[in-house]
Amino acid sequence: MNRVGFFILIIFAVFVSGCVQTFSGYSSELNKYGLIYDSKSCDDKFIDEKIKTNSDLLMWYELGGSMKRNCLDYNASNFYFDQAEDLYKTNVDLENFASKGTKTATSILLNDNIDSYRGGIYESIMLNVYKGLNFMSMNDFNSARVEFNRALDRQRRAKDEFKNEIENKIASLENENKDAIQAAQNEQTQKTIYGVYNRSVFADFVAYPDFVNPFATYMAGLFFFADKDYKKAYEMFKESLAMQPKNKFLQEEFELSQNLLLSKNRNQNFIWLIYENGKSAIKDEIKIDIPLFIFTDEVPYVGISLPTLTNRANSYEYLIIADKKTYKVADMDRVIKTEFSKQLPFIITKSIIRTAIKTIINYQIYSKDETIGLGVAVFNAITNKSDVRSWVSLPKNFQVARVLNDGENIAIKTPDGDILENVLIAKNKSAIIYINSPIKGSINLHKIFF
């Protein structure tokens, strides 16, 4: 079957199957989830309805896990996260090349929303971090250790594996229409598109080391501290400081771990305040008019839909515990943008090829039958959608403060002095007070004792 026939068959299949998101995208559904999440609702009816559709299960399991975690239902949260991790192992990590090739062929002719959601490396790492935190809240430190080790292992393997994946994806495009490939490689076209990104998403952007989430490394160190594995804690805090050598708080944590290795300060107890601030950058859609060099006698400008990243707001700029401000240890926006920057060459190349192929097919059909050609043009327009799916409930950044636990009542305050929580921890205990605040006025508090 030639490409035109295959394209018409896909159009028919999409209409019959009712793949709504192929036409509408996912922004509306993710906005609905965001409103539920911000309201601190523990009703997972919306999540369960999405799961029953058997579509984009990975994303909905991640979002369900976040919702249940903030409801302090750690078993239910880990149930959702377990389902998501199983999908990473089977549908993402072990998916065979033939299956990936079929998905690429279909999404080339429609848009990436036709494929099941595959998540990101940073999401798979945060999945294990949150599972570890849930187990810590349930005082199951043995299971928590497994999860933090998995998160660290994912970070170690990510760089080489992701590089190979991108190379394989780009190689899978080499058999596409030669005119479309030439259009994707055109210098003027590339300059137009990258110029838009450099002026927006990547303006003043400083990348983290490839696929490293500083919070995963820091939190693993704090877990090992809580589990009295001081050598491992020292190694993690040393690694954290190496990533951010000017970070004063990480310097203090590193010095604490050094002292503990020397059997100093082991009788002291501390309270850590970990603060998840605001909402992370999320995917959005932009339309860019690009010159499409596919005909010799004319150069049409065609609107191409591409994913971008949109920053979202802080909640409280920082929190205060016993007159100490929380200090930023990881910027989730930077983590997300770092990974997005690595994916972008493939995303752009594939999007230009898709647009070029659709334009060529439409031209061929229109030259034979104007009515059908117009119908195909309308179909192309309404499927010109970008993939904006992501784990939208992640925070903008992670902040931490540490104070000595003297057994007295300690207030946690906003920058305006409003008291969010009074905590009283037995003097012979250390604790982690973990606060998530997606928006001002919405506070989710977790407690871990050791």
C-alpha cells in the first residue's frame, strides 16, 4: 500500500475508533485534574474513570499516586505508583523495536497523541523517590531503601540509554519521504524553529548534568542518614554538593555527614523541613509558520504545531521553621527543561517530516480530486496538535531547612508570618516534616520519624 492509501486508511481508523485526543489534545483533561489536585480532594473517581479507558495508563497512574499521597493514603499511592512502574518496565524499557516502529509510522501521519504516553526519565526517577517517601512515612525503611536505590540506578543508567534511544528514533525516520527529510534538514527552517525556543523556553536556561535530579540524590542521602547508614549518606551529600558547590545548605549537610562518620554529633536530633513549592513547568503547544522547501517552483509557509514548556507559579516563595528559611536544593523546572532540550532535535525533525508528508499527500490528492483534497486538508488542520502530556502535579522546586530538635514546640510559617503548622517532636527523635503546597492556601503535610 502506498503512503496516500495508508494515510486514508488511518483517517478512517481514527474516526471509527473515536480517538478524541488525537483531535482535541489533552490540555482540557489535565486542567480538570489540576483543579481536583489543588482542592485537596481525595475522591479518585476522575482518575479511575481515566484508567478504565485503558488509555495513557502510565500518566493517570502517576497522577493518581500523587493525589493519594497528598491524602496521606500511602498504600493507595504506592499501588498507583507500582502500576506506573510496571508500565515503565514493560511498555517503555522492554518495548521491542518493531512495535516502536509501528507507532512512529502512525504518529508521523497523525500526531503523537495517537500513541500511549511513555513518560520521561525524570518522571521514572521521581516515581521511585515518592515510593521511597511513602514507605518512610509508613516506617518501612527496608522497602524505602529499595526505592531510593532504584532512583539512583535510573539516574546512573539514563545518560547512555537515553542517548541510544534518541539515536534509534532519529534513525527510524531515515526511511521517510526524501523530500520531507530534506525539508526537516533545511537550515532556514531549523533556524526559524530553534530561534523561537531560544527566545522563550531556553532564555537564561542553565542545564543540570544529564538526567540528574539533585533532589533524588539529596533525598537518598537524607534517607541513608535516617537509616543510620552514615557512609552512604556522606557519599550522597558529597555528590549533591559537587553538583551545586555554592549551595550553603548542602555544604552544611555535607559537613554534618562528615562529623557523623567521625562519630560526632550522633546524640543530636534534628528536624528537617522539606518544602515542595508550587507547580513545575508543563508542556504547552505553539504554532510556528515555517518555510517548507518541498516544491521547486514555490516555498509555502506552513503552520507547524510543536510542544513547548510553560512556567507556572510559586506557592509561598519559601517557608520558615524556627527562624530558618528553607533553601532551594533542586529546581524541577531545570530538570524538566534539561531533558526536554535533549529530546528536542528528534521532536522538531519528526514534526517537520510529518508536516511535509501531510502537505505532499494533500497536494497529490487535491491534484486528482479537489473535494477529497479539501477534506484531507481539514483533517490535517484539526490533527495539527502537539503532545502536552506530562506528570503535571510535580513541584516547581524543592527546598529544605534543618534545625536542632530541643523538644520544644516549633512553628512553621509563611513569609508573611502566618503559622501553617506547630510541630512538637519528642526530644529523643529526629523527624522530617514534608510539606507540599501547589498553590497558596493548599498545604499537604507528611511526617517521618526516626
